[in-house]
Amino acid sequence: MPWDVARTSPNRRLHPAEARAETRAARGVALLFYRQAGSPVMEAPVEVRYVVRRARPMDDDNVIAALKPIRDALFNRNLNGEGITFSDTPSHLVNGPVTFDIRPEYRHREEVVVIVRSRTGG
């Protein structure tokens, strides 16, 4: 999905209203691409991995925090009626690694790839 994690990074230090707007935007993009993927639903537990594509690197702890609005949108069916899993609690969702694909051609074309795998063995 097209999203620059720098927009929701805690290092950005926005006015609270601006931060809420960026969070809403991240959730909206995540839900749009969730719907375009056919609104998949998976039984818990699942593992989620992220690939962050950017032109410039960021600290991994800031990226993990910046991914929260995307995670909340995609893995909280109990809150918004949509989502891959019912909840994002540890019994439903295990965080896998966050990897980075840093290349100059991602400047102004940043994106986040979300990879979800079943952990039920089936």
C-alpha cells in the first residue's frame, strides 16, 4: 500500500489534531487496500510481517510505532467490523520482522507491504 511511515512516526511531533488526521489517513489507506484485496479473513493466530520501502532509512523502533495505525485497521474486526483477524491481541496476532527495502527510486513512492501468514498449521 502506498504509505510513508514517516507520516505517522512518533518523531514527527505534530499538533494532536494533525497527528489524528495522519492516523486516520493511514487507517483509511490500509482499509482501502484491504477491501481491494477482497476483504480477507483469517483464523487466529496469524503472523504479520512488514516490508517498508523508502528512499531513506529510519530507526526501526520509530517504524514499528508508525505502523500501529495500519495494524489497528487491518487486525481489529471487533472494533470496526472489518479486518483480517478479530483482534490484534497476542492470542490473535504475532508480529514478525519488519524489513526495509531502501532504494533511491522509492523517493516520493514510499510503500508498506503487509504479509500475513496463518500460524494454525493449516
